[in-house]
Amino acid sequence: QYNTNATKFDTDGDGWNDGLEVAYGLSPTQAATGTGYVSGTVYFHGILTGKLFLTPFIIEEGSGLTTPYHEFNPAQASYYFFNNLQTGNTKPYAFFAFIDRNGNKTFDNGEPSGSYLGTWDGILTGNRPQINITVFDPVPEITIFGSAAMNLSPGDSFTDPGVFAYDAWEGEILPVVRSGNATTVMDVTDYNATSGGTDWNVSVDAPPGIYHLVYSATDSSGSTGTAPRILTIRDIVPPTIELTGDKEVIHEAATSFQDPGYTAKDTLDGDLTADVNVT
């Protein structure tokens, strides 16, 4: 059996040696053979509450044979050491770590987790140091309502259909923060707390270009999910030309004519009078 102490045997068949072996009063005369150790560091980021559990197991077809787990108080980096793991196995080991957020000592969907990734094939032929694992907290998923891409013009008004932010562990995440360079050329005029919709006005002098309205939501562990809505602002409004004087003029033939003049203005480019072509 798989033991955490090379001088004791797993007499109760629970996968590791514990107080029950001592209660039976067994005193093995020799250490288990054909074993090795695996060690490394578990890293994680964010504000993670709960115990950190790390388990090595042999990968079987359709199932896994779980061996002893280690339980840690969360820290930014936790060193671990598994001794007396069976070597020479033809099946590879896997190493899995998770933060037990609800205290049931079982991995549940949405709990922060990580597994060993690397070039090692998992066959434990000898001691294996530096099998490092990084635990990640799944970020909230953000679903964008309506079109993820919109075409607008300077001076336009539009209603942002809103988004839905969902965390696998915590459910709906509120509030959803709006940011991105689109907020530099738009102003909020109204917000619907029920639907999450927001009314925006595009500045009349917003330069044409591609802008991003970025939605973000953060769970209690500090993991942030984001999603962008792409807004393309195009100058499709032509300049306006105003004539000075009457639009219709009766003038005597073969005599000189003095044009009363005109002005040309554009919402983005301003005064374009000097650029008017008269034909």
C-alpha cells in the first residue's frame, strides 16, 4: 500500500498510515522498499480562503487511485514533500491541488485548482523534486447581451444592453464595472439597475476609430473576468454648407456677379469654409 511513513504499513486500507496503525500496536521491522519521494512548491494568486489540499494519484483507465493528501494553510507558496510513493510503476502519477472553500475536503466545481504541467511523463522511477503546481481561481464569465460589435457616429445616443457576470462558485457577480477607452468619448446619461442597461451619448467631437467598452467583474477571491464590446465610431455625417444671402438670385445677364458667400462646418473638423469647391 501507499504509506506516508516508510516504517509503517497501511493495515486499515485507507491509503495512508494514520493513528489506527499505532492503535493496533504494529512495529514493522523494516522499511517499505521500491519507493521514492516527490516534492515541489504549490503557488497561487489572489485572496483564497480555505485549506489547500494536494494529492498525488496514479492515473488508471477510467479512474484514479488516490494516495495520501497534504493539507496546508494557504500561503503564497507552500512547499510539499510526499515520501514513500511507489516507484517503477508503469502508470503515470498526476498531482492535483485545490483550495477547499466549503470545508468538505472534496474538490467541487468552481473551487481554485491546479495540476502539474510539464515535460515529465509521470512515471516515478526515482525521486522527483521540483514538481511545482500553480493553483488558479476560475475567473467570472461575462456574457454580453446584444451585439458584441456596434457602429456609431459622433453625437449618437445608444443603449448598452448590458451583460451577465457569473462565477462557478458564487453565482451572479455584482457590480459589473465598465471601463476602456470608449468611456473617454462617451458619457453615461442613465443606468437601469434592473436590466443592467446603460444609456450613452457619444461626444460630437469623438475622433473616428475603434473603441472598447470593457466589462469586468471580480469574485470574493479577487479573480477578475473581463469582456469587451467593440464600438466603431465612423464619421458618416457630411459637413453642412450655409449660403449667405438668398438661395435664389435674379441677376442681369452680361454683368458681373458678386457671390454673397457661404460657410461650411463639420461636427468633427469644425470650419471647412476654406475647403469648399465652387463649380
